[in-house]
Amino acid sequence: MIKVDISNVWGDLSLPDLLATEQEVFNAHKVLTEGKGPGSDFLGWLNLPTFEETEEMRRIRRAAERIRSDSQVFVVVGIGGSYLGPRAAIELVKGQNYNLTNDTQVFFAGNNLSTRAWQELCALLEGKDFSINIISKSGTTTEPAIATRALRWMLERKYGAEKAKKRIYVTTDPEKGALRQMATEEGYETFVIPPDVGGRYSVLTAVGLLPMAVAGINPTDVMLGAARARKELDVRSFENPAWQYAAIRNLLYRKGKKIEMLCCYEPSFKCFGGWWQQLFGESEGKDGKGIFPATAEFTADLHSLGQMIQQGERNLFETVVRFTPPRKKTAIELDWKNLDGLNYLEGKTLDFVEEQAFLGTLNAHVDGGVPVIVLQTDEVDADTIGELFYFFELSCGISAYMLGVNPFNQPGVEFYKKNMFHLLGKPGY
Ligand code: PA5
């Protein structure tokens, strides 16, 4: 189970400060679980994780087996909450180079408007058997809609209209929207984003689970990890790690720490950071409030952002995610000439060196006035990421209610779209 180490935040806060928020955290958690707060139409994610396998899960596994047997490439089309979760999970569990090792490669499209990225994808698909998964709750988002139109044509030209239909999987609202209508009319296999689950809280639906399953991650293990988290985080006291995380980040924000930097020493965590950034950024950044969610990859970014973190404006705190290192060790060898001067590390494991880097950085940043929350979790696997997803979702809901905002809307996202549609001449804009 995730442990939250808050022993490095006390420069700016005191234990009585934390304990004084008990009623506030209790109320935020209660309002969330009882559906009494703003945005309570979107609480379906709270109950998604279950220990029993649902029919939807069985369908996801069957579809994934079919895709793995008939496709060299699986293209996942979606943006925001409709792509960050699966990408985060696949990269974290399978590694950043998963497409070099997996039998079925998974590419993501429809999350940008870049001509270069599109042409690169077309080149990658050349001569390959492929299937697509169109993910959009609304079914009207411009970026995935443009990619969908082009990919459907590519499939039809390659396989003919009828065979192409068997290679198109749609994940969308069960009833509403243009994508649901398209899937019904064309006869595509569909998966559901429940109406009461918003995009950024949808990773534990088919949105996340189908691409994960195609990439070789067992969706049942992800759900078991999430279901365990759901059970273990249903505690109404500061023993609850989600309470500690939500309360401390709000207290630090009130002390002027306006930026939270989510850091990890695993390069494959980068996309998970992107998922977390959307979750907290869209949930909390409104009404002139919100902690700015930033991310950093250590140790690499210690050689770029390290200076700013150590001695720049004292407006940030860090949350460091730590995974138990792999059981298989890698040791540093002896070199008789010792030209690189590294013989003092001979026989030491790489994770020992990494641990010292973590401890040294932690102490330096705390000494420099940066409070550091440490989230300690198990080894990276499907179960652990299920747990992490649920932990952050629950913490975010509680934290946003403590902040006094609706965690489940994103009215600000519409502003750029209106301008863009006007410039593009879309009817009605
Ligand atoms: O969290 C959200 O709801 C958004 O970020 C959406 O996920 C994103 O805008 C994509 O929307 P849709 O799934 O409707 O295409």
C-alpha cells in the first residue's frame, strides 16, 4: 500500500497545522463520497474498481486477444483524459521503448494537430496490419475527429469497407454523441465510458484498459490494485494516505507554495506525470485558484531544473514518487585502470547509487526551503499502477473540495476552442 512520508515538510508547517485540518478533510471526503458537492454527477469513478471481473472486462480481454492476433499496430486515437491514462500505464509498466519489444505496437494519435506527427504515423503504418481504437466521450473533439476520419479512410482503402469495420473499436458514451452514432451506424465494436465518469477520471474504464490489454498489461491486475486501494483508502482519519497528501498540499498552497512538482527517478514515469498533471490541473485550476502541477524526471532534470529548485523563488514543493527497486540487481564492475575514477563504487548496485542520489537531493532541497512529500509504493507492475491511479483520483477529489472548487468540470478548456472554431469558420462560431 502507498505510504506518504510527510517528515520533510515541517520547515513551513507544523503538526498542529495539519491536525487542525482534520474536520476540513473529513468534510471534503464526506461530501465527495456522499455526492453532495459540486459536480456530483461525475462520481462514477469512485466505484469503478471491483474485485470481480465484469462482462465489460471480459470483452476487453477478448478484443485485445483478437487485436494482438490480427494487428501489428494498434492506433489509439484520443486526447486529454481519452489518452493520457493508457499511455501513462503502458510506458510505466512496459518501459519507454515498449514498441521495440512488444509484438503489437501501440501508437497514439489524435492528441495534436501536427502535420509532421501525422505523416510520421502514416509512414509507420505503411505495409503493416493495423486496428484503431477511437476514444472520445463527447465524440466531437476536433483533434481525434480529424485523425479518425483519416484512419478510417486508410483502413477502408487497405481492407475494404466490411473488413475495415472489424478493425475499428470505439470507446465512448453509451448513448450520446457523434461517435456513438457513427459506431451504431457502421457496426463497430464499442466499449463504454459511463456517463458519470469524466475524461480525466476514466483510466479504469475501457479508455485505459483496452490499450493496456493490447500492450500486454493484464487489466484484471490493474483493477485488483485499484480495488484494493478503494478498500484501503476508505478510512476517515489521517491514517489514510490520501488524507495526508490532500491536506499537506493544501496547507503548503496556503503558505505560498503555488507550484507542486511531481518527481520520479524512473524515466518511464514521464507520461504518468502527464496524466497526473491533467488530473490535478483541470480539477483544481479554476476560480482564480489552484496549485500549478509541474513534473520533473530525476536525476536528468537535476541537471536542468535543479538550480531553480535549489535557489529560485521559494514558491514550490515537491512530491516524489518512489517505487521499490526491481529484484534483479545491476552492479557496477571493477576497472583496473580506473580512468573514470569510479572504482569506489565497485560492487555497488545501481539502485544503491540511485537511493543515495534520492537522499542527497531530498536533503539539499529541504535545506533549500523546498518541502518534499514522498510517496513510497511497490515495484512497478499492473497492480501498483491500478493502486496509484485510484490514490491520485481520490486525493484529487478531496483536495479540490478542500480548495473550494468543483473537481469535475473544465469550463476554461472551451475558450481556445471557441477562438479556433471561429478562425476555422465552423458553423455557429
Ligand atoms: O477531462 C476531460 O474531460 C477532458 O480533458 C477530456 O478528456 C478531453 O477534452 C477529451 O474529451 P473527449 O473524450 O470528449 O474527446
